[in-house]
Amino acid sequence: MKIWKVAVIGARGRMGSEAVRAINLAEDMDLVAALGRGDSLQELVEAGAEVVVDLSVPEASYSNVSFAIEAGMHAVVGTTGWQEDQLAQLQEALSQHPGVGVLIAPNFALGSLLASRFAAQAAKFFESVEIIELHHPNKLDAPSGTASYTAQKIAQARAQAGMGASPDATVSDPDGARGAKIEGINVHAVRLRGLTAHQEVLLGDAGQQLTIRHDSFDRTSFMPGLLMGVRKVADHPGLTVGLENYLDLD
Ligand SMILES: NC(=O)c1ccc[n+]([C@@H]2O[C@H](COP(=O)([O-])OP(=O)(O)OC[C@H]3O[C@@H](n4cnc5c(N)ncnc54)[C@H](OP(=O)(O)O)[C@@H]3O)[C@@H](O)[C@H]2O)c1
């Protein structure tokens, strides 16, 4: 059995400490370095890391991943907030290191990726579709990145099927009760104490409704996807954005 030598950057953070726990429990992984703010990236080289997991902050993630690429290490990145120009620069750096794989995965929750996919598949069979995302009240942004992503995928599927907007006779909505519109799809954001991260896609047609719901109850929900990323990144040289591209869903 191949034993992956894995390093975590941001190892003392909420996600990073969960990743350290999961990697330590994985029989096919050896945690060789656990870095935090202020630690030298040179430790990655000294530890002989093959895969670097970055769970830090947007300001640091780009330089962490660039370092890994230059050192010939694969990278699995959960840190969110990547800009298009940074992704283009990564592509450029990777072209000089053809054997290296980088996975940028804004969402490691396999159930959530599947829910978005199933919603997009179902969308063309229902006249109406709306999204409700529900999160803890400490979340700073709305709607969630996952809800925006799901809305985009649904909108693409409906456009390809030649469908128009969901029916809606609303003519007055001074307080925005109908929610945000992402690519024409209504998205509603709920912030409630006690929740973690949840999403419902409501699909409606004459006499029937399909609801596709995913719930993340805690950060362990991200770990099977993260470990899958570590195991598969070397088989996907170059840049991959989105863990769904490793799931072989087609
Ligand atoms: N992909 C997914 O499925 C997923 C799921 C949840 C969250 N996330 C993302 O994962 C990232 C981490 O989230 P979190 O909740 O774990 O945040 P967090 O608890 O704030 O952890 C971030 C960690 O990064 C460390 N850090 C800051 N600057 C650094 C640097 N220059 N080099 C190395 N480490 C540095 C911080 O150290 P200090 O404590 O010293 O500041 C902290 O320990 C965020 O971008 C979040 O959006 C992704």
C-alpha cells in the first residue's frame, strides 16, 4: 500500500486541526509536517512531503501553493477566496512542472457536491426551482459559495434545455422577500443559531415537488473529501478546480 507523506498548513485552525486528526487516522497517510502562521515553508522540504494540504487564509494560500509547486509537491487546497488571476498564475507555474497536481476545492463535502449535481440534473424536469441555504449566524457572506455554485449549475442546465425563468407573478417586493437572484435562480439565505451548513433545492412542477437537501453537521463532513483529494491529486497533474472533477460522475 502506498503511504502518502502529507503536510498540513494552517494545522492549528478549525479545519486544519480536523485534517490533522483525519490524516493521523488514515492508514495510507503519514503526517510529516503540521505548519502554522510564522513557520518556515522549508520544513515541507525537510520533511519530504509529497502532498501539501493548505487550510490557511487567502493572503497566504497562493504563496504556500506556489512554494509547493516549485518544490515538486502536489497540493490540495481547501482555503477559499481564490481570485481568477491567481488561478491563471498557478496554471503558468504548473506548466513548468508537468508532473505536479493542484486541487483547489472550495467544498470538500461529498454530499454537498452530489446534491448540487443532482439538482442540476433534475432542474430541466421541473418548471420551478429555488434554493434555500441555511447557516450558523457567524457566517460573514451571503449567499453561500455553494448556493451560488448550485444556482449557476442549475441555470446552465436550464439554459441548455431551452427553459425560461421559473414562473413568478410577483410585482411588488420592496423588502427583497423573494431572495437574491443568482443567474435568474432565487436564492434565500437563513442565518440561525444552532445550524452549521445546510442547503435545500426545491424543484416544483404541477402536482409534485422534489427537495434535494444536504446537511453538514460539523467539520468531519469535509474529511472524506479532503482525504480523497490527497489520494487522487497525483493522478490529476495540472490545475483542477472543484473536487467534483475527481468524482467520476459522468
Ligand atoms: N474546502 C472546504 O470544504 C472548506 C470548509 C470549511 C472551511 N474552508 C476554508 O478553509 C480555510 C480555513 O478555515 P478555518 O475555519 O479552519 O479557519 P481558521 O480556524 O481561522 O484557521 C486558519 C489557520 O491558518 C493559519 N494561518 C494564517 N496565516 C497563515 C500563514 N501565513 N501560514 C500558515 N498558516 C497560517 C491560522 O493561524 P493563526 O491561528 O495563527 O492565525 C489558522 O490556524 C478558510 O479559507 C475557509 O473558508 C474550506
